[in-house]
Amino acid sequence: MSEPRWLDAAQQRDWRAYVDGSVRLTEIMDRDLKARHGLSVSEYEILVRLSEAPERRLRMAELAENASQSRSRLSHTCARLESKGLVERDNCPNDKRGVFANLTDEGIATLERAARDHVETVRDHFIDVVAPEDLEAVGRAFGAVLKRLEDGPGRP
């Protein structure tokens, strides 16, 4: 067994800053969305993805992929959103196994209210504290990370 490529001190510092910062930021966003709008971050993300989709609807499989949730977890989250009247699910007419998630009018209204507060949280705790050139670097970095993840496992 070969020795792992350990992180040097600077890499370890930056990695831990990313992990700690992203976890804490997600906790703050989740707490704020729940307190102000009764939504979790994962519920909010589903509403956003549906709002951006044609006719405000997506197949559950596509929604799971876009919202970075397993199909099982997405099903539970959509059930909660359904019970709140924010999402409806219906069968796909062309595929008996397919199910669509549809954003309701109440769902879009809830999202519009939540988005106003959410963007302030994102600005206060991320956008406004990161220099523009660093924000661009974060965008490039995570674009590369997403590409690697989409392309599948591989090693340089």
C-alpha cells in the first residue's frame, strides 16, 4: 500500500477553513430559513430548482440530481413540502414509473418571501466578506470541483 499524499500545512489550513466555514454557513442559513419561513435549506433548494424549471416542474430523478439529494431523501423532503401546500407530485403520463414535482402558487409565493431574507443572509455572511477577486476564485475552484465530480472518480 502506498503512502497517501498528505496535505501540507497551508493546504490543511485552507481545507479546514473551507470545511468549518461551509458547515457553519449552512447551519446559519438553515436556522434563518426555519425561523423566518419554516423551511430547511434542503427544502428551500428544492423550491429554487423547481422555480427555475420550465413550467415550474421537474421529474423527481432530475430534481434529486439538481438538488444534490438522494432519491429517498428527496422523496421525504417533497412529502414535507407537499404537506405545506408548496409542492404537488403527479405521475408522468409517458412513463408509469416517472413522477413530477410541481411548484404550487403557494410554493412560489413562499419562495419569493424567503428569497428576500435568504439573499441577505448569504450577503452578510459570504458575499460581502469575500473580496471580489477571491469570490471569482471560489467560483472557479468549485466549478473545477463540480466538473471532477460530474466526470466521475479519477486521479490526477
